[in-house]
Amino acid sequence: MGEDLAGFLARHPAYAVLAQPLDRFFRASREVFFGRDPSLAQRTCPFPDLVATARRLAVAERAAKAGGRS
């Protein structure tokens, strides 16, 4: 999904406010799995930021479901 984040956000506008944190998450993920310096992932998306993003995603998902869209 990282490669199609813009498309996902276009199809699911409830998550658009999370574009930057999601982009950082996917960049960090690529660095961990395919990069040469996995510690760069921790600098790109530190754990507290990851937790905050997950919480914001949960709120956005609940709001989207309550509003009948996702």
C-alpha cells in the first residue's frame, strides 16, 4: 500500500489528514525490510510517533465507519 498511498487516500478521504504520518511509516517500513540501515527507520518514524499514528488511525476508522464511509 505504501506505493499507492495517494490512491488509497483518494479513495478513503477520512484518512487524508494522516497522509504525512502514513508516508513516514511506509518509508520506515521499506528501510527496515529493504534498506541498508534499519536504524534509519527508527529516526524516520520513532516508536512514539508510530503509536500516535496508530491511535489516530483507529479514531479515523471509527469515524469513517460511523459516517458510513471509509
